[in-house]
Amino acid sequence: MRNEVDPAAAIAPQIYRLLRQAIVTLEYLPGQRLSEQEIGARFGVSRQPVREAFIKLSEAGLVRILPQRGTFVVRISLKDVANARFVREAVEVAVATAACAVAPPEALDRLGDLIALQKEAAASDDQRLFLRYDEAFHRTLAEAVECASAWPFIEDVKAQMDRVRYLSLPAASPMSLLIDQHAEIVKAIAARDAERAGDAMRLHLREILNSLPRLARAHPELFEDDEMPAHAREAASATFGRDVAPA
């Protein structure tokens, strides 16, 4: 995690983004205590913007603020990840199908460029860069249908998903698989096939249901002891032909 903040810009949002990235990439582990004083010293800022960043992280479900005890990174909740995925699917399937009608050719070119960049990141095994291009791909889709506000909404709900996405690379969800899924989405949009595009996006966003139980078994110290909700079990069964019970 880089330590620089821009003093000319609002400090708290910068601290929030930096801490969010550190939590997503497991630099700060579930259960770890975060100190306002230490983080303020690290970034050369007062405790107030750090406190504001903690509140926003709490709202995103990434930390828990306990009065008189401190602020702690929360463990990954199977239920919260599955619920975030459920909401994200509803929005992004709608975006993909709308793109078949309204996405301009330059947007498809940009999506193709991002897939090429993802291939380069995968070849160098750069997971952080790969996920950065992954986010750019989904943001570009939202912008292609002139619904740029869809991305901030998705970004808010997917915070819990992001740690699992980082943890799943490269073993549980190979980067090559995710690249192929992106390519299929773009091919469907280019063919103006809304049903195919929606199905491709749905399969892509359900991939996390395939990897999540394996990750919970492999890293029990990172996960809450909870269960997948019924809608997630049904989606996994319909997509992969099996249940997703973590045990």
C-alpha cells in the first residue's frame, strides 16, 4: 500500500480508498485491529480523516468499530458475499443486455483493449493489476449504456466480494477463465444478442459461488462461521449442478 496522499484533495476519501485496497488485498487481515494513531502517522495526517475513513469502511462492511475497544477488520461473511453478488448480478445483467442495444463501437473497442491488458497482467501473474483492469472492464460497460451511476452503486455493494476475488486468484478462479468469460460477454454484445450477453454476465458473476466454499474450507481463519443463503445455493445448483454448502 502506497503511503502518499494528495494534500490538495480531500484527505478522508483518499485514506478510505487506500485502506479499502489494503483490506481487499489482505494486507490487513480479518480480525486485525486498526489504530487511528498508527495509520495517521503512516500517512502523515491527523486522526480525524482516519476516523472518517473508518466510519465509511464500517458502512461498507469491512471493519467493525467497537466502542472502548477499537476498530477491527471483519472476517469474510459467506452470507454477505452472496448477498452482494445477488444484487450485483441484477444490475450488471441489466447493463449487459442494454449494451446490446446501445453500446457504441468505441466502447466495444475499449472493452477489447481491457481484455488484452488483463491477458498481459495474467501473463506476469500480477493479481492487483489484473483486478484493476477487471474493475475498469465492468465500469466501462456501465458507461457504455450511459448509466455511469451504476458503477458507484456496484462498488458500494461489492466490497465483501472483492476480498474473495483477490483470494481466489489464481487457483480457485484462474485468470484465464475470467478473461474467457469477459471475451464471451463482449462477443455477445458485439453480436447484439441480449439473451446471450445476459447469460454470459450471469455465469461470470456466479463464478464466485463456485470458488467461495473451497476458499472458506482452505482459509477458515479468514471467514465467519456462517452459511450461504438460499438464493445462493439455488443459483449455484442451477449454474454448476450442485449445492455450495461450505462444509
